[in-house]
Amino acid sequence: EFLVEISGTTVTITCPLAEGSLTWELAGTQVPTTERKHVIENHDSSPVSVTCSSGGTKHEMYLNARVCANCEELDALAVTGIITADLLITFGVLILVYYFSKDRKGRASASAGTRPRGQKAQRPPPVPNPDYEPIRKGQREVYAGLESRGF
């Protein structure tokens, strides 16, 4: 029911009661103003209990407002514009990186330790290790000492 406006370190509270003279209480101490709006200058962001009363009607509120001296107020349109611009710049950078890296995929690097790659058919097969060479028809005597054992 209270209307609270925050600007910098100033907090303005509007009481929902409109009739008669109002009495304000902040943290249990009475405030000398009788206006419908109460302005708290240089609020220190500490929680405070606020009460406004007129006659027998009393309204209470717990104010826990965080304020700062160097804050800038932004409306929804400005925040939307900032987020949209950030996304457009990010996607632009991604597209540039994609197109510049796309041309380099097929090139061989010229760094040390690399050899030029040709077609696989032009390279000879690797030399087999003679310890693991398969048994050929003319080489059975090499393996003649390895007889199968009967279990």
C-alpha cells in the first residue's frame, strides 16, 4: 500500500492514508512532519520499520532498501538495447571467426616436425617386425622347434 521511490541515497515514502494530519514513526521514533510524503535523505541501507498513522488508522511497513550514491537508473528500454547490442556484437565476432578459420582447414601447417602429406597409395607400407612375421611356406624350419604339446 505504501509507495516507495528510491533515487541515489534518497528514499521517498508515500503513506496510503490521505485524510487528516499524519504522524510518521521511523524505528520507534516520531518524525515531526505531517505530510503524506516522507523523504529520508542519505539513507544508509539499514532496515527500518516505518509507520504512518492518522487518527485510529495505522499502517506499518518494514523498509529494507539498498541505496548507493553512484548508481545510475536505467529504464527497461535502455537495458533491452544494451543486451541486444551485446548479442549482435557477439554473433558478429563468431561469424567473423568462423569465416576466417574456414579457409585454413585444408592447408597443411609448415611447422617443424611435420611431413607433407600425400595420398596414402603412394607411401609404401610400413616394414613389418621380423619377430611377429607370419609363417610362410618356405620358412617352416625357423619355427620347427615350436612343437605343439599334448595336454
